[in-house]
Amino acid sequence: MKIFDFMVHVNSEIGTLRRLIIHSPDSGLAKVVPSKAQDWLFEDIVHLKTMRRDEYDYYVKTLLYFLDPEKIRGKLAEIDDPRKNRAFYKPDDPHFHASDKVMDIEYLLGDILADADIRRELVASVAALERCSFALQSELLQLEPRLLAKTIISGALPNEKMIFAPVPNFIFTRDIGITINNHILLNRPAKEARRRESFIARYVFYYHPAFESIRKNIIEIPDDEQFFLLDGVERENRQVTLEGGDIMMVAPNHLLVGISERTSVHAVNKIIQALFSRNVLQKVTVIRIPAKRDFMHIDTVFTQVKRNMWVLYGKFSKRNLEEKDLLEKFYKKGDENKLKIVQFVNGDTNSHEFDNMEDLLDDISRNDLHATEPTQFIYSGDYEFPYSLREQWTDSCNLLALKDGVVIGYDRNDKTAEAFAKHGFHIIKAADLLQQFESGILSPETITDTLIMLPSAELSRARGGSHCMSMPLLRDSVI
């Protein structure tokens, strides 16, 4: 195992990205069958070969060109030679890129499984979680560490025999945890299908030597004492569920936390108390969105593009609120289906409410990030029906900023791309960008105001964009 220890620090959504955790689509995605798709949080079954070779591999290459160019510059033709059989992208292959900037969690898991004690502990725990027989547990212990890591994630032995369910959502590494300044907040998944992801993440962060210096800064949000004695409504109200898509570190002392289908009110209460008691930051803004599959997390309805610019779903926009329903009071509308934004400051017993998303995001740009230009908003589908709804569903608002003003989105969201172009952005396909990097026409260091379009016919079926597919560990400070 390569021994390294490095800094973990994120204090914005737009500082130049230096290190992150991803997970390339594994063979478990090809095990999703129609009868289990929704149980495993998929809307449809995907074609794995297309998702990997024609889509996600471009994501990996783009990230490497920006974060670890020595791994890829001048080597694209060799890397993608069909005779190589994608060895460069496979964490269990000896020719895997093994970047310590673009880190695959399967590779990190394989590292720690080389330790016999950790291997025994983790296999016993997974076997208990998945109700495996003792004989199967013994068989797993005989696997070489990287094959064992692959098996634990994909649910299949090297001979492709399935032994337990896959974890197909593991490509969305944002949800396993979030970096808050120099702390890591680990998740508590709401859905059974994601429990093993959380379990694997804990082992990696607590046991991998790369994270040795920050172990004291890992935060977990446990259930209340004697939670197991509660029942019915009381148990539901005290449930602790948390996923990283509902957490955004937007400024050095300001965190956004969503209450959604996947993150509970009680979890948010515990997060605020944990962060304030440790003085990790000074301000937390809580954003409640409707608990619907349409918008699982807050990062499916808005993300940041640059210091003074955000992409936003129009349903939660000030523009939408201005279209006043004069007879609204006659409808029986549950309050839980309305947007609510409340801000808390450490040491202040009062809270502050925002009426709409634009006011909150403008406040962040101007007062937290000290933007000198007016705050701008790009709307999903250019705020045009039905494209605003269709493109939000395919992650038009779920963008990863590689640096201030350079973001990755999906190529199928045409109207949103047109809106970016109206704001002066260069729109370019990932494949074309990589070729221009190779030829020297463009450089990751010098490009500005660019929307990189990732192929997405299969990726979009999984209901997560480039923001979801990343867990940033290190960004340059923006202030």
C-alpha cells in the first residue's frame, strides 16, 4: 500500500479543485434488474458498457487533466486503445491510474484490505450485514484484497456469481460524506440500498493511512440513546438520516444543509449542534425542500457556478413565487411541501429567514464570498416549460465546479446550455475539450467561463450529475 498523508480542506463550492473521491461504475450496475430497480433507487436499468466507456470515462479523464495531468497528458490514445480493455479505469487492474488526486474509493478499500486484521473485521461485519453463511465468509477471506474490494461493492464473486445485492448508487460519492473546512461529516443513509456504502466509507476514513491526520476531525451523527425503544410517530420524528447531497460548504464559515426526502429534521438539528460545539464554522442555513423523488437533495435544485453565479430550478425561484395564486388560502396545501429557508449563527439565539432562494444565494455571493459583480442566476431549461422540469430531472442543476466558472454538466440538457451561452459561457463537449488539451489549443490552467458537456444518455438514468459523482477533499481557498 502506498503510504501518504495529505491535507483535507474544503471551504467553498468553487475554489480550484485539487483532490476528490469518485467511484467508476462497477459491475454491480449491470446486476440491477427491473423488479429491483426502484428498491435500489434506480428509475431504469442502465447499459453498463455505454455508461463506462462512452460516458463516465470522459468524466475521469477530464478530472485527471485538471487535477493530475501527469497521469494523462499526451497518453489519451494509449489509454483508450481497445486492446488495453480499459485497464486504466479499473481499480482492480495492475494498470489502474492510481491517482492520489482523483481517488477511487474501491482502490482505497483494496488498500486497507491488504491488512489481515482489517480484512477479517470488515468481512465479518459485511457478512453479518448481508446475512451471509459462515462458509461464504470464509470464502471471502481467501480473496486477494483488490478482488475482495470489488466483490464487497459489486455483490458478485470473481466468477460473477451474485452473493448479495450490489450498491449501484456508489457512483454518487457525494452522499457518503462531506468535507467541511478540515472536518469530514459522514452520512447516515435514509434507504436500505445505501447502508453498505456508508459502512465502507467509515472503514476507509478510519483505517486508510491517507486520512490518519484528520481522524480526530471525523464527525458521525448517531441515533439518540434508547432510540431503539421508540415506536411509531415518536421514532419517525427522532430518525437520523443524512446524505451528502444535502450539504454544501459555500463559504469558509457558512454551511448549507437541506431537509429533504433523504435528510431528516432531527439529523439537521444534530449537525448544527455538532458543528457549533466544535467551532467548525459560524453559520448554518437550513433549506427545506419537498420530500419528493423529483428533488432528492438540495444539490438537485441548485449548485454554484462561480463566485457571483448559480444554476437554479425555477420551481424554487423568486420568479415562481411572484406568480401569485390569489386563491391559495382556499387550497389544502401542506406546509411541508413549501420551500423554507432559516439561518442560524453560532452563539446567537435568534434565527433569520429568507423568502426565496435568490435572496439567500445573493447574500452568500455578496457578503460571504465578497463578489464585486451583481449576482446572476441561470435557470434549469432557461425557465421554459417543459424543459425546466425535464432538464432538472436529468440534473441540469447538479454541476461540479472544477474552479471558479468552469463546471461539468450533462450534454442532454440543451436549454440549460443555451442559458449558459446567453451568460457568456463557452459550451464544449468533454471529448472535444480533451483533444484541445492534448493539442495545446486549450489549457486547464487558463480556460474560464466554460460549461463542459459530459455524455449522459445512461448516466442520467441513475438520477445524479457531476456534483453527485464527487466527494471533494481539497479545494483552494476562495478568500
